[in-house]
Amino acid sequence: MEEKSTAQIDHHFDIKAETFSQWAHKAVDWIINYLENMNRYPVLSSVAPGDIRSKLPAMPPEQEESFEKIFNDFEKIIIPGITHWNHPRFFAYFSITGAYPGVIAEMLSAALNVNAMLWKTSPSATELEEVTLNWLRQMLGLPETFDAIINDTASVGSLCAMAAAREYAGLHIREKGMAGLPALTIYTSNQAHSSIEKGAIILGIGKDNVRKININDRFEMRTELLTAAIEKDIAAGKKPICIIGTIGTTSTTSIDPIERIADICEHYNLWFHIDAAYGGAAAILPEYRSIFSGWQRADSIIVNPHKWLFTPIDCSVLFCRKPEVLKAAFSLIPEYLRTREDDAVKNFMDYGVALGRRFRSLKLWMIIRALGTFKIQHVIREHIAFAGKLRKMIELHPNFELLAPTPFSTLVFRFAKSGLDQDRLNQLNQELLDAVNATGEVFLSHTVLNSKFTIRLAIGNIKTTWVDVERAWEILQQKADELNN
Ligand SMILES: *Cc1c(COP(=O)(O)O)cnc(C)c1O
């Protein structure tokens, strides 16, 4: 009797294949309708804090629920609280794209559900990552000396690079920890992304040992101050380990003097890390390579395909010219993760924090193949051209001013009618940004530059056309007029 009742249990605990088929097809139709009709949605969600949570049951269901009901809630409850990052009029932070081939790859990768920790745990996942990143390296014009790995984010990639820098200092911190050592110091500009400081916190370097070097009027690191800071630290018995330059800072997209920083790193034998999370994508344009001059001298470089290379979040690439140092920083192999092939293959778990790794190369590979280098170049070139065109219009407007150069596709500017003091202008620009975003038609964000509240408009979605950019500019002028009257 016992046996019979066991045999009667339906072992299809997951939803049935027919149900999957029905809802997967519905989901694909929904996705197409969504992505082709984004203008029906306000770019920025207008819900209040707690609105979404209050519509959801606090307790998990005990019984199965129909997919119809679940999908209905997705549309009715979840979608209103979505900020539409895939919208062509999303100009805030850095505009991104989850292009169609990437969406397909994410579906397939969920179905395969592989863990790319070891070569053996999915040879294709490891080898496709190697091949695709080698393609990307060539597309960006980096030499063969660079190895690469995909991480979830630039924050984690930079953390790994800084851990490699710490290893490179040769202080055996991996074994002994940091007690009794002189303070380690790292150097970056005061425009560097906050992830650099966070990395220093996590690695035990400490916020106080991050030297935020001052910048020139173009928001680029002043290398004479960099050298002075290093000399001062050495004289005080500290141990400099790393300089981090940025190509495309987050606020203004400024570019640090890469060749000169490389010289300084070589002189002091410091690890040179470059954060090009956003800007790095522009290296795909041969005519833009001069901007990147010297980056091949870095020990490690971050480029985020999930920022300006149309890949769904998350996909961040860490290029590294000293992979053996990165491996020395991270590799730790317990018996249960040893394989017979260890000597012949790359096991990506040896080069970073996480053991388990998603099959992220699949989406990058599908995007590069489905679009091709020429089309990707074309879109990036177009985004830069749109930014240049809008820059000219802002320049000519009597009541707006640009606040930094525009090396890529991101503009920083403000409403600046003469005769108003700084506080009033800051307040007006905050109000202007709020009014523009409240239209729901576009979404822009802000930064603060030299105490000036600054509006930021970043172009980067694959579907963005000049009409979208022009519309943002019309709304900005119209709302500025309204506020001004
Ligand atoms: C966006 C950005 C980051 C952070 O990227 P994540 O992948 O979200 O961690 C780091 N550095 C720069 C320059 C960026 O623009």
C-alpha cells in the first residue's frame, strides 16, 4: 500500500509543459508589445513609497496559484511601479538597452540554468566567455595581452582589480592579513565612481586611505597633485598600491590623463586600474581611439556591456593584463572543486569573488552576432552625434549653459538666466528637473558640479532617435519658460 501511494504522486511539481508553452508564448507577445510601444508608458514610475508593497499579500501562498492570476498581477501591480529603463526617452544616469537578442539569450540561459564556475560544470559557458571576450577585446582595440572575465557589475570588477593590486604589492596579505602593515593607499580623482571607495572599504584599505585627487576645469585628474600625494604618502611611511583612472566619469564623463597616469604607475610600480564602465564602449569607434590612448598600459580595465553595448543588465567585463595576479588574489580550491582538467582549462571561479556564475557570455555573444560590429559602431556614433547636435542648441540658448565638455553622449547643463544668484538657480534647476520628469515623457537625472545643481542628459538606448532627444530639449525649454514666468 505504501508503495502504491508513492507511485500515485504526480512528480510534475513544476508547472506543466502545456502551461509553460501557453504563458511563455504570452510573455513573448507581451514583451514585443511592450518594447514596440514604450511610448504608452511614463518613463518614470509615479508611485509613492509603499504603494506596490501594500498591493501584495504579506504571506506566501500555501496552494498553487494559476499563472493567469500571477501574470495579471504582474501587469496590474508590478508594471505601474516600473521605471522603464528600456525606454528610448530614458536619459537619466546612463541610458541602457536590453536589446532583443539579449532578451532571447536570457530566456535560454534561464532554461539551461548552468553554473559557469568551473570549465567542467559547463565547458561551453567557459569557452564561450573566453571567445566572446576575446571578440570584445578586438572590437575595443585592446592588445592580446589582456585576458578578461565577466562579473555582474563594475563595482565588483573594480573590487577584484583592487584586490589584485593589493596582491601585487607583495605583502602576503592573503595569508597574514593587514595587521602591523603600513597603511595601504590608493589614488583616484574626486570624480571617481563611489564603487572605488566602497571597494577600499571592503578590502580593509579604509576610506581615509583613498586619495581623491583634485581635478582641472575639465573635471580631469591633475597629475601633478597625484605625484605630490604619492610622494607625501611614501615620506609618511605609507604604502601606495594602486591608481585608478576613469574614462568617462559618472558625473560629467570626463577623461583622466591616461598616458601620464600610466607613466606614474610605471615609475612607482603601482597597479593601474581604469574604470571605463560607460565610456569604454566608444573605443569600438576607430575614430575615437585617440581618446583611449594609453589605456593598453593599464593592468586592468572595466567596460560594462550592460551600459552602452545594448546588453541586458547584468554584464560587466574586467580586462586584466596580469591575470596571474588576479588569480593569486582569489584562487582557493577545496577538494570538492578539483577536476582532472584543472591544468588544461580556465576555471573562472579562480578570478573573482563568487563561486557560482551566471552564463552571461551567451547574451553578449548573441548581441555581437545579431547586430555585428558595424551596426554597434553606427548606433554609438549616432548617440555621440545626437549629443553634439543638442550641445550646439544648448550653447546657443540665452538661458541655458553647459557645465562641462561632452566627450561622449552625455550632456551636463543648467538653466542659467542672468541676474539670479546661485541659490536661486540651484532651486530653479531642481524644480525644472522635477517638472520635466513629471511629464512622464522623458526621464533625466542630475549631478552637482562646483556647487551648481546640474541637469544630466545621457543618450544610450538603441531605439533613441533624434526626435526623442529633440523632444527632451523642447520640454526642458518649455518648463524653463513656465518656471521663469
Ligand atoms: C555606472 C558606473 C559604475 C558602476 O557600475 P555598476 O556596474 O552598476 O557597478 C562604475 N563606474 C563608472 C564610471 C560608472 O559609470
